[in-house]
Amino acid sequence: MAIPQRIAPLAARAASLLPTATGDRARFVASRRDLESSRPLREPRQLVERLLRRADAAHAQGDSAAAVDWADKALQILFHPQRHYGDAISPLSRRGLEDLQPLRRSTVGRLLMTSPDPQREVRPGGPRVLVLAGRSWTFIDRVIKDLEGEGTFEFRTRDLSQLPAVERPSRRGVLEARYAASTTGARIAPPPSLAEDLAWADVIWMEWATYTATWLTLLDGIDARIVVRLHSYESFTPYPQMMDMAQVDELVFVAPQVRELVCASAPRAEQAGRISVVPNINDFSEMVPDKLPGAGRTLIQVGWANPVKDVEFTLDVLEDLRREDPTWTLLLAGSPIGEDDDDPRSRRIRERLAAAGDAVEVLGFRDDMPQVLRRAGYIVSASRHEAAHEAIAEGAAAGCVPVVRNWPEFAEWGGAASMFPLDWIVTDARGAADRIRSTADEGFDPAREDARRWLFGERDPEGTRRAYVRALIGDHGTEKG
């Protein structure tokens, strides 16, 4: 007989009290339900340790399916998006990385995440580049466009999410393949629908180091040079740790603080042929510094609905400014909070926006950002973590004064100071308001001119292009960057 929906959570809670495998499954189900409802877990490490003990026991008994299943449950708790992209600060923000210790002590955890893979020689590159990605192409499209103009390379692109269902990489399939590779040396047969492209390529460029990158590094018989590029998102997933880094000829980070976190959390990274930090390619030529009337009292945040963007920080800054001068206003550009989002944070932000009235203008998604930025004099990065944060660079190019929070989830890994000048960086909302007040009026034009000067001096297009060519051609052997 089916359990009524309203009773099912109570039944799961009751089952979770059992000191058995059934109890541990019930604990996992109840904890995942809590996370999906934005409720924090009281003892996540204790649960992860229990699940990994089950995985180790199954592994010792030769039951690979059960070992993977229990480990999968542990990883779902450890890396649940709510723990890293929700309201709370990610456990991986601290250098001790204590959240990962259960994995390091577990036999199956080590097989999946840390045990070295067989080393091999670094492969040279060439002119034919196959770019693989999922649904996000914005940043890599810029690289392709720029390097096509360079004239050396020919590109093909494949969206892995569009492969036939039986060939498409999946999170669970990748986990099973990683376990098999670590225990038996078995590797994944390349999908037939990619065979022609794989044979054609001198270089395979994987954009985003999610489970698709792990999948690529576990494919059998790949002769092309492999380049993987990481942004900040992947730092808070298990996939950089699961990759066969010995198959990666060049590991490219878009920012040094991302490199620091990933190299600490993913010991296999040291097996990559070379590690480099290369900024995104961005054309700032459309950004003009001319401002419209009122820009000197207008802030802008680009991207704000995602919890990691922490728009409440910016609302705190605005409230601080308006206590002394009610002419300050805020523009919010980017997709808004979803109409169906009814979690406490979404409700709280809606209430604050309603209370702010005309002081805040929600613009929605815009494809005319050069014109939008003419309306703003200050651009705010309020995020908990970022990699390159191109919106700040674009704002500086457009003559906005940058106000950059020292992203708290990367603060111990180098933080915003790894990317931007110290005088742009603030630690809290009061510091942000003070920076804005100190550069207002007579200080406004000098501050924004300094920002433009720094940006165009630092973001050298030719130097960035050479760095990408170097990653693709691979003329430095096994040198570590």
C-alpha cells in the first residue's frame, strides 16, 4: 500500500533512527529533502562518514555497484548545491578543507577523488581544435572568435548535451566510470557520434570542468592534446577531484584564486601536464566612459538573483548611502528572481525591493549593456565568490568606479585582490558605502579614470591571445605553471 504523501517524510524520519543500511538510506533521503527545502543540516559530516563506511564495506566485499551507490549518496550530501550556492557560506571556503576529510579517510573516497592515475607523456597540440561544452558557450565563444582571427586554428564545436541519450555523459555514469578506472583500469569507449571529430582533432578543449570533463579524461584511446578550462563554479563540485588529471595536458584557470582552491582540494591536479592562469578574452571596445545625467549617484549590480551574487549586500550599501543622501539609486541588471521562488531569501529580497520603491530599478536581462552602463557611476560586485567577474571589468571599461567585495568564499584563497587593485576592494557593506562616498563628487572622475587606465593596462589582448595559443600548441612539455 502506498504511503500518503504527507506521511512519507514522517516515515522516513522514523526509519532514519534504525542502526541499519535501511536507516542510513532514510537518513540520506531526509537530509537531501532538508537541503532541497533550504534547511541546514545539523551534522552533515557524521552522515557522510556513515555513508562512506557503507561504501567501504561494500568495496571490501567486492560489491562495486553498492560501493558506488553509497559513495554517490555521500557526494550528494557533501556537494549539494544548497551547501555551496545557497544562502550559507560554502564549507570549502576555509583552507583547512575539513569538509573533505571523510573522503580522504575512506577507501572508496580515495579511489574516486585522490588516488594518482598512471602518468603519461604530455601530448603536443596542433591547428585543429575540437571544443566540447554543455549549454554554456558565452566565454568560450569569445576565445574561438578571437583565435579564428589569429589565423592558425580551425575549430569545431560539439554540445555534449545534444549527444544521443545512450552516449551522453551523465553524473552517475561518470561516477561509475571513475570507480572502474581506479579499481580495474577500465576506461569509457568513445561515443560513436563523436568518433569523426575525435579522430580529426589535434586538440580537445573542454570548457567547464564539470562531470563532462571527468568523462572526457576517462575516455579510452584519445590521442589529441586535452585542455580543460575551469571557472569558479566547478570549484564547489566534486568533478575536478574526480578527473584523471594525468590525461590533461593543460589545466587552464581563469583566475588565480580558483587555481588555489582547486589545487588544494584536488590533489590529482599536480598530475596535469601544465597549469596556467589565463583571463577571459573580452572586447571592451563597445564600452564608452560617457555618462548620462544622474550617473554619479547611481549604482549598478549586473547579475543579482542567484544567491551567490548576494544582492542583499548591495541593498545594505544603498541603505547606508541613502541615510545621508536620498538621491542615491540602484540598477539591477540580469534575470530576476523566479516568480515561483518562495524560499525565505526570495521573499526577503522581494520585501526589500518593495520597501526601496523608486530607489531601485529592476532592469531584467539586457543585451544593450554599453548603454545601460552609461546610466551608472558605480558598479558593485557583491558576490560570495567569483572568478574573473567580467561584469566588473566591463564596468571599469565603461567608466564606472568599481566597488568589489572581498568575495568571502575565496578570501582565504587570495580573494578579489588576486584579480583587482586593493583600492577597489572592501570587506563589508559599510566599507563599500565609505568607498563610494570618498570617490563621489570631486573624486568621481579621477576614480573612474584610474579604473579605466588600470583595466586597459592589465587586460592586454595580445598577451592573452598568446597565452591561449600556448595552451593549445603546448610547447612547454611538462612544465608546471
